[in-house]
Amino acid sequence: MDEKELARLLKELESDRVERKTSPSDGKKIRQAICAFANDLPNHKKPGVLFVGVNDDGTCANLPITDQLLTNLANIRSEGKILPIPVLQVDKYVFEGCEVAVVIVQPSDAPPVRFEGRTYIRIGPTRANATPEEERRLNEKRRARDLPFDLRPLISASMADLDLDLFQREYLNSALAPDILEQNQRSLEQQLTSLRFFTPQPEAHPTNLGVLVVGKDPRQFIAGFYLQFLRFDGTELTDPIRDQKEIDGSLIDLLRYLDEVLQANISIASDMTTNPLEIKKPDYPIVALQQLIRNAIMHRSYEQTNAPVRVYWFNDRIEIKNPGGLFGQVNRENFGKGVTDYRNPHLAEAMKNLGYVQRFGIGIATAQKQLEKNGNPPAEFLIEEANFLVIVRRTP
């Protein structure tokens, strides 16, 4: 959108494409507005625009538009409260001498989009929670073409291949707000469709996402969805193997068992030489390993390869290797500097809903901080076209 079009929208009354805010102080309503614009229930197929620094009547609020304010608005994209991750652009404009922060929100290709488990839509100039019928319309809007891998239907799978008890017991409660669930009169198939685990009628097949997250046997359909764990008694691949495991199952089971394996293999050393009190120090901080391995599962390529994520544990280091190089806007120059993009955006959403991702875009920074705090050298990253290797070295 160019400045001329934005100026025209600013002068118009609020509508299902335009909202004004005097200041950024009500962050919740700003996020609700972004969510509603991303859902684009009227199907304009045009971006919605949020003007910050303008009164309801269109007059200037004389709000100073600082770099920090723009950064805070831009960070809404990756904080993980709005899922799937919205596509938005944040810029400062000056309209007739009035400084304004402009948030341009693109319509989502995979609605419904939710903020804190609730689906918000625009009805004229107002915001509202979507009714079941409106959610059904959002589900039907999903495009069959150009879908990311995790939303593509698995024609060879059926509802019988999903662990419906696991879905209802563990995932449903984590993905939707309690009051939404309380009002929920939808069928199980409608619930699965709403959360992108199932395609809308008339096709009605599990998606790759559904099979990955709550499938009874995901490897039957996605051969590379497992983690190969090898513990070596030495520092070379040719050294004897002390332990080996193939960790698989649904995403929920895989991540849970992975944490148990990591905990069992971390050694705790005691230090009483520098302090009168005993200090117990692990050879690796578990939080760092969790962040790096979960990132590998989240960002790897599941297409055109049957290779698993590999975790090789040597006496002096751990190597984590996943198929698939950098993706989208992430490159060698900006990697690890807060720039994020997602090969499997809805798998990332599922991990966020389950609590395995606290906030998007900070996993590597968190891992590096934990390594430094524990006395380990920084993690090393070797990036190739078809795979990605992380090396974590033991505390000296």
C-alpha cells in the first residue's frame, strides 16, 4: 500500500479494514484488531490497517512515534500470542504534519487466526468473537494451493489414524481459551478442522499437521518424523556406541520422551573447592539442549527427505543435525539476530500451544545465554544448503 492510499483510508470512517488507536497503551485491543484483520471475514483479500496516534474522530493525537514504539508493534508478530503468525508491516508516516504509526496486516492464507485462543473478526467498524458459523466460513477460505507442508492434506490418511483421545485430552485444552471450550457445541470433526488438523468438507482428510501432532503412527505417512539419538563412548563416529534410541510417535509423545532422554544423559558434577557450599553443575544446561533440538524439529524440512533429526552425543560435545537449510528471509548474515521465518508455521503454532515454545524468534538466543551461564562455550552453527548442524561443547 502506498502513502496516498493510506492517507485516503485514514480520512475514512472506521470499517472492517480500518481501525484507529490514540496510543499503544491498550495492547490487548491492538492484538485483537490485528487478529481480526488477518482473518478477513468479509474476504476483501486486501490488508487491514491499524493507525496508532490518531483519535477516533480522525484528528491527530500528537503521539511521539519513536523507534521503540515501532519495535514494540513489530514484535507483536513473533511473540506467539496471535496464531498462526500474522504477516504485518510496521512503519512511521506523517500525514498533514501528524506522526502516525501504521500497522498493515495481510489476510491470512490459513484462517482462523486466534489471539489467546479466541477468533476475532471485523463486523463493520467493530470487533467481535467469531460464532461457530463464522469460524466455518473462515475454515472454508483456506486455499488449497500454495499451502505450506504442514497444512497439506494426507489423502492416504483418515480420522482413524489420529489419536482423538490425545487430541481432546491434551491439545484442545492448550489451544483454545477455557470460555471458548465451555461454549463449544462443535462436533469432533469440526474441532479438528478448526485447529487445522483436518481439511474442510467435502475432502475431509487429516493434514500433515494433524498426523504430526496427534497421529497414532506419524512415521507411517511422514517417514522422517523421528529423532535418532546416539551416545558414543569417545569423540569420534568410529568409537563404541553406549546407547542408541529412535524417538518417535506423535509430536506430544516425542517431545516428552526427548526430555526424559536428555535428563538421563546429563551428568551433574559437584564443586566444593570455590565455595563452602556444594555447587552442582551439569555438563550441559538442559534448557539450551531443549531449545536447539526443538528448533530442529520445528524448522526442518519434511519434504523430499526421509532423514531424521540426529542427536549425536560424544564425550566432549553434542551434535544436532537436521535436514533442511535456512528458509525464507533468514540468511547467513542475519541468522541468530532475531530474524525469523517458518518452513512449518503451523507446527510451530502447535509447539507454542503445547508450551514447548515460549516465544518465537528467541530460541537460539535463549540457548546461548544458558550455555554462557553454565560455563559452556557458545553453540557453533554450520549451515549448508541441505542441512543444518549445531555443535554444543561440554563445560571445560
